[in-house]
Amino acid sequence: MSEKKERVVIVDDHPLFRERLAELINQELDMEICGEAEDAQQAIELIRNTSQDLVIVDITLKGSSGLELIKSIKALPIGVPVLVLSMHDESLYAERALHAGATGYITKRESADNVLLAIRRVLAGEVYLSVSLTVRGKGMPRPLDRLTDRELEVLELIGHGHTTRQIAATLKLGVSTVDTHRERIKEKMNFRTATELQHFAIRWVLERE
């Protein structure tokens, strides 16, 4: 009689990455993929209708933030752990992810062995952070650290060239609310003009891709 396999859901908006990660996990004898989603809406529907032991989430998803998805998952009455697997800078996002309810954070730059280690640690109920993040610690706060999760989402969308109306539609917010977020970002990061903010946002997005 074979042992029960741990069931994993992948939420990532890159089909090729989902395919590779699924192959990696399905090759293991003790775990298997039980579902995939590319955005938050698909993910919540899948998680509600599937029995899973772990959800792996990227920070950037189609039309939404992985941080908001984590909060939505933790609000469900199922208590499933979440591991963030993302390209984004750990020093900026790991603490935010844990605060949102994730149990671990690892970047896509890590080896397959480390990704599997992170998955098993989180499945075992442990918190997983990379050695580099653990050693580095918090250090000196940066201007980006002052932004809320929502402001960080707005900054990223500005960097992708979205207008205020497009950002409002994407995040399902009012235009005036997005304008308020833009002003708060400018104030917190000491930008004098909207152009300064836009140029920084574009450079920041390009550096992370």
C-alpha cells in the first residue's frame, strides 16, 4: 500500500514555469500537483474545490497581487499553508509575505533541490526563508520599505506603463483612491513630480525582470 502523497497547488501566471515546477514536484515519490491557476480568482475557486496540503504562490499574478491572494487564502476556513516562490527581491517581499500569512519565501533563482527543501519544510509546519535572507537580516530600512502592500502594487503597475484608470480597473479601486496612493508614494519616496515617480517605477520594474 503506497503512502499518501502531499497534494500541491501552483499559482503562477507563466505557463512554462508552472509546467516545469509541476514536473519537478510530480517526480517526487511523496508529493503531487493537484491543481494549477494563473490568477487569484482561479486560485481561490480551485482551493475551495480541491483538497490540498500546500499552495505555492508567485508575488505577481495576472490582474492581482500574490500578497492579496495570500490574505484571501488565509481567510478561508481550511488552514492550508502557503509558500511564496517568486523572482522578486526577498529583502523587500519576504517579510510582507509572512505578514500576509505565508509560511515560507524562496526565489526562482534557487536550485531545484532548495525549492524542494522549502516545500518540505513548509509542509512540515516550519517557516522557510533562504540562508541569505536569514543572514542579512533587516538591515537599514529603504524608501520602498515604507510603502504599504497596496502602494507597492500601484508602483509596479505604474512601472508597467499603466494609467491611473487602468490601475483602478486592475485593482478594482476608484480613480481617486489610486490618485491618493500615487500621492502617498511620492511623499514617502520624496519624489517632487509624477514624472520622477514614473521614471523610478519603470527603472525598478525593468531591474527586476
